Amino acid sequence: MSTSSSSPLIFVLLLAAAATTVSATDHIVGANRGWNPGVNYTLWANNHTFYTGDLISFRYLKTQYNVFEVNQTGYDNCTTEGAVGNWTSGKDFILLDKAKRYYFICGTGGCFNGMKVSVLVHPLPSPPSSAVGAGHSPAENSAATGRRRRGSAVAVVGAVAALLASIWSGSVWIL
Ligand SMILES: *[C@@H]1O[C@H](CO)[C@@H](O)[C@H](O)[C@H]1NC(C)=O
Ligand SMILES: *[C@@H]1O[C@H](CO)[C@@H](O)[C@H](O)[C@H]1NC(C)=O
Ligand SMILES: *[C@@H]1O[C@H](CO)[C@@H](O)[C@H](O)[C@H]1NC(C)=O
Ligand SMILES: *[C@@H]1O[C@H](CO)[C@@H](O)[C@H](O)[C@H]1NC(C)=O
Ligand SMILES: *[C@@H]1O[C@H](CO)[C@@H](O)[C@H](O)[C@H]1NC(C)=O
């Protein structure tokens, strides 16, 4: 049996293993300060780049606070009328599945003490254009790297499929 064909296979499998460890970014609101009064969440949001498929997560004392997704009026005026959704677990993970601006506020009065955050979610860049449009800050650069790796996972899956097809057709021997 040929051993020369096994090294590309191993290489592809290693790549696939590395690629599958990539998942969507979870943006923890306020980082280690969590979802609490007196934090400037505009500064926090400005330090992050959000893409469709990412998560935003809120960590807070569930006996005191909660999370409402509202529209711009609700965000500006701290009102929950017509809220799109609400979460109360104290550790809420919310999927940002659309490319749009999202608004979240605390519905127990914390909004008036700064517990409001607005994030602009960008469409996932396609792999070629993401290399061109790489960000300017370290945070943006690492996010862009993550996207590129996620895009490469698709290529790896294709390569594995092609390799399996050639194994089945007998053109490649595995040691
Ligand atoms: C948060 O910081 C930004 C930028 O410095 C500032 O414009 C904004 O007024 C601050 N918001 C609050 C609620 O202090
Ligand atoms: C912005 O992000 C950097 C790197 O993650 C961090 O060190 C810094 O404290 C953050 N600044 C704010 C205002 O969250
Ligand atoms: C927000 O509230 C202010 C007064 O509290 C009101 O004048 C304004 O119309 C409200 N904004 C919207 C968009 O409803
Ligand atoms: C937000 O929702 C409220 C209640 O449904 C509505 O009156 C208001 O016009 C909406 N504001 C925007 C900016 O869509
Ligand atoms: C919170 O969301 C649930 C549905 O998930 C809804 O039934 C409930 O009315 C909402 N509560 C408020 C205060 O909007």
C-alpha cells in the first residue's frame, strides 16, 4: 500500500479539526462588569464588532434586573411598550441573527441608570472580501481572523468530501 497519499489526508483532517473548534463569538455585555447600573455600555459596544450569528449575553442579578429587546423609541426613552422580547434568567444568551441595529434595555428601572445597550450587527463578510476589509483595532482584527477561519471551514469540508470521494472510487489508498 502506498503511504505517500496518507500525509495529505492527515493534513486535511488536522485542518478540519482546527476549523471545527471555531464558533460564533459570544459578546458578554459589560465584560466582567456584567449588566449593572453605572456602566457606559456605549463604550463597551464601540469596542466590539458584531456579525450575524454572534451571541450577545447578559449576566446579572435576576432578582433585580432583566433584559428587554426594544426599538429605538424604547431605547431612547427607557420604555418597554411593544418590546420584541424579554429575558429574565440572569444569564441570557441572545442570538444576533439579523444584520441590523439591536436595542436592549433593563425593564426594571435600571435603564435610567445606564442599563441600555445598542449594537449594530454586520452581515458576515464573505472570505475574500474580509481579507481586504480587515479592521483597524486589535479587537476588530481578531474578529476578522475568526471570520476568515470560519470561512475556511467550508473549504475544508469540501476538501474532505473530495478526498472521501476519491477514496471510495479507489484512486487513493489510506495506509
Ligand atoms: C458614554 O461614553 C460616550 C463616549 O465618551 C459619551 O458620549 C456618552 O455620553 C457616555 N454615556 C453616558 C450615559 O455617560
Ligand atoms: C476594549 O477592549 C480591550 C481589549 O479587549 C480592553 O482591554 C479594553 O478594556 C476595552 N475597553 C473598554 C472600554 O471596554
Ligand atoms: C421620548 O420621550 C420624550 C419625552 O419624554 C418625547 O418627547 C419623545 O417624543 C419620545 N420619543 C419618541 C421617539 O417617542
Ligand atoms: C417603537 O414601538 C412603539 C410601540 O409599538 C411605537 O409606538 C414606536 O413608534 C416604535 N418606534 C420606532 C422607532 O419604530
Ligand atoms: C415577555 O415575553 C413573553 C414571551 O416570551 C411574553 O409572553 C410576555 O408578555 C413578555 N413580558 C413583557 C412584560 O413584555
